[in-house]
Amino acid sequence: MSARGEYDAIVVGLGAMGSAAAYHLSRRDQRVLGLEAFAPGHMNGSSHGESRIIRLAYYEHPNYVPILVRAYELWVELQAAAGEELLRLTGGIFAGRPETELVAGSIASVRRQDRPHEILDAAEIHRRYPAMRPDDDEIALFDPRAGILFADRCNAAHRRLAVAHGADLRHETPVRRWEADADGVAVWTDAGRFRAGRLVIAAGPWIGKLLPELALPLRPERIPVLYWRPRGSPELFAPERFPIYMWDKGGHDVYYGFPHLSQPGVKAGRHHNGDWCDPDTVDRAVNAHDEGLVRAFFARHIPALNGEVVDRFVCLYTTTRDEHFIIDRHPVHANVVYAGGFSGHGYKFAAVVGEMVADLALTGETMPAAAFLRGERVGVSASEAVR
């Protein structure tokens, strides 16, 4: 394989993470080719839709916090460069009994960071947000820095600005196979073979199929997304009156939601459901059982939202055993970087994951806080990766 390719870097996958990687590589004067299996704005993976939650009260692991701080900085920079609203801070409510993982962990996180926050009892939650009806023994952390990322806009901004920096982005061009050696990489598609010095694989739920030799411990998970028409008082869900929220009912039974934005209906759903799937054969129809799980939560806690479902679709999480990301260089091919396993809480990191992936591809190093996300954590080693 010749060391001289048409490109300096090829990025496989142009969802949230791949688009950000293409942007960060291209702005460093790299000749970037981005390859995506589907059309722009497709709804087959994990990145589509109107909105995602962003929050600094991070219970999942303390090392995510410095990475998140950088993500906030990069989203603000991207918003300025794009010239449109990508990030809106609404504040966030993280509710449940005090001992639940979400509540206890979120409170510990903001206290560790010494960040402004409030602890609200059940009466105060209902007073501030009349649509919410917590149980008497539930509390909430209020995080003023939580809010919304406008996902489709963010993805499009990363792609648009990558192109402005010279990136060649090609959609509806699935990658069939790839090879790498010390001289570079080659990628085969139906449109032909492409060569480059480096390869980034950020293919969402398909990443395991492109890296079978690593046996990554990833499982795609089918997640129904629903938009609800409020009953009687839609003004209760206006952004100035209603925050983003997560609500932990215990036993990994967590619900999330948003204020009403521009689409018809209010987005709300269940965070995980253990409905493991293959991304190529997943059932993409949202059914009565999917809807009923959320209705039962609404009936008890947000009855004003328990109305008609006006839109529905399926999103895919790619979940690891410990629900932490995997971001690393290939253990055999140092010129191949991969990022996956974002486990339903990764979107908010996309801007900084793009920067981290660019760092790894160009220098082999990235921010020290991200060391816990390396593949060796889940048993990926050079001795096990034979291509």
C-alpha cells in the first residue's frame, strides 16, 4: 500500500461524532474524506432529531466533567462559527428519591465541582413546575447550566464547516471493508477504493461490524422516541416555564424530557429498555407497549403530558457493559482511531469527541481525563486483535 493517498484522513460515519471529527481534522489542514452509508439527516442511527440534553451534573463518572467543560466551550465556538442557535440553557431537573443513582450521583457531582445548584423538595418542584407531580419522598437537583443541543442543526453545522475547511463528504457511500499497515489505510466502497494516511471509524451501532477483530463489548439498543400533545395547558411546557429533566424511579427505570420546542408535541421518553437489536434488522415501528411504558410514568408524575402521541420514531443507543464510551487507537494499527459505545449519553460530548479523535489520529494523545475511555478497559489488546 502506498504511503501517499488522496487524503490525509478518512472518517467513516458522519453522525454526530464523525461529523465533528471531520470538522476538527479539516480545520487542522488535513485533507479529509468523510464516508456515510445513508443520506444526510437520516434517521437510522443515534444522531438524528430535534434535541439532546446537555448537563454538567454528571453522575456517570467524575472524569467526564473536565471533558464536558471542554465540550461546552466547543459548542459555544461552533454556534458562533455557524451563526445560528445550537445550544440553549434552560436549566435541568434531576429528580427521584435521594438514594437513586441519578439524584445522589448528580448532587455529588455538582458539589465536587463546587458549581451553583439547588436541592428542591417535592413541594418546591411542583410550585416551580406545576406540570410535575413528584412523590412526597422525591427531591430534585436543579442544575442551571443544563439545557438543549439542537441535534440536527449541530450535525449539519459540523458538516457544513468541515466542507468550508476543504473536507470531501460523501453520503450514501457505505464502507465495505478496510485495510491498514504502517504506510496508510485503504477503504473500499461501491464507488471505489480510497487511500489515506489515517482512518477514523465512528459508525455508531455499526462500529462492531467494521471492527470485528476487536470484539468490542457493544450492544445496539432500540430506543423509542415520542412526541406528546399536552392535555389542556400547553403553556406549562414552554421553554421559559419548563426545564429539561431526568427522573429516576429506581432500578434503572429513568425517564427524560424537554420543553416544547419547534416540532409539534413535547419530546419525552424512557432512557434505557434493554431491547437489544441488530441495526440492520431492528423494528423501527414504535408500538403500544413502547408508548405504554411512558404513559404509566406520565399518569403518575406529568398527567398534563399524557395526551396524544403526535410523532414517533426509533433511535439506537450503542451500549457498553459499563455504559462508558470507548475511544482509542486500534491496538494493532496506530493509524486507525475508533470511537463508539456512547450508551445513550454521548451526544452532548460530540464536539469534544471530534477534537479528541483528531488529537489521537494526529498525535496519538488526547486529554488525560479521557484515559478511562481507552479500549484496554474492556479487554481490547494487541494480542487479541488479529486482522
